[in-house]
Amino acid sequence: MLRRVFVVLFTVLLSSTLLSRPAEAKETNYSWSYVQPYTWHAKDLDRWFKLELTGKITARAWTTGSGKTTSFRFGQPKLHSPVLKVKVYSDKKMTKPAKVSKLALRQFHYDSSCKTSPSFSASLSTSKALSIGVSATRTCSEFTTAFMSSNFGKAASYKQSASGSVVEWKNLVKSAPGVSGGNKKKMTVCLSPEFKMVAYRGTNRSDQVTAPFPKLCVSNRA
């Protein structure tokens, strides 16, 4: 009888220990390699430009807490090695390569949920990797911007590469209560890429464009 009571008590204690044990913080990583095109006609220069932004965005999913306080989280996106290519043409069909005398190119990436875009500054210094800028906005307590600036000479094609650069938005996280509930809910985080380009022909002719590329988004579900 005493042995049976001991077995019952041991089973109850073991069950209580397992129930009170914190949920395992299982982590899953997600990634998307992107190709974003853009075309522009510089009327003042009689030139057509074809731009292509490529790279990779990643994010992770994990759980925190235990029991009723368990939370499913997704986010903290990282931008990996963005490359911006520019090709110049003299015809609308973009079949005849043509040159411009010089080109100034800047690319920006920021958290899409901030509902604002960074101001483009002509004073940005030329860099060979992504630089990080942080400022506060009304919609974001921390507004992180990854940017790169390059100046090129005479050519018909250009390549602005941030090879090896990785920028993380640590505060961009979405959450849902419960592990099972979180797994069923689709969550998406996005970065907004923009660029500014100034092209020149000769010493007296120039034209410029500032425009966004489509958002770079990654989700925990298809």
C-alpha cells in the first residue's frame, strides 16, 4: 500500500514539473531572394535607364514564455548584400547601350511600418558598404535606415554592390499569443527600398529621379 502511494505521489510531482517547465524557444529561419526592376526615361538627357535591385531578406520565428504566457514571435529582419545595377540606353526599347558622363547613386532601406521615408541628403559621403542611420519618428521609436552612396564616371552600365553587408532591424517584431495560435497566423515584415539617381551628359545637362522599389517582405507562411 505504501509503495502504491509513493508511485502516485511521484507521478503527480513529475507531471507538475513537466507542466511548469518553460516552453522551448524553438527557432525557425525564413528567407527570400529578390529581384526588383525599375525603368526611367531621363527626358532632359534623351536616355533610358534600366535599374535592377537584388539581394536577400531573412527573418526568424521563435517562442517565449511558458503556459498561458507563451508567445509566438516573428521578425527581426536582416538585409543581406543588396546590389543595385544600372544600364543606360539611347532608345525606348532599351536595345542600344549608351553612355552618360557621370552618375551619382544612392540606395536606402528602412522599416515599412514606419509610414515615412528618409530624407535624401546630397551630403552623404561615398561608401563601399551599407551605412546605418538611426533617428526617431512619430510612428517608430527607432527609425533605422541602411544606405549606400556612390559616384561613378563615364559608362553605359553601373553596379553599386554592398557585398558582405548585413543590416538587422532588431525592433521590428510581431507577436501572437500561444504557440499553436501563432503558428496558424500569417505574419509578415517588410522593408522599403528607395533610390536617388542623378545622371549627367556633358557639363551642362543633368536629370534626376527619386523613387521606391516594391517592398521587400518575408512571411512565416506562404
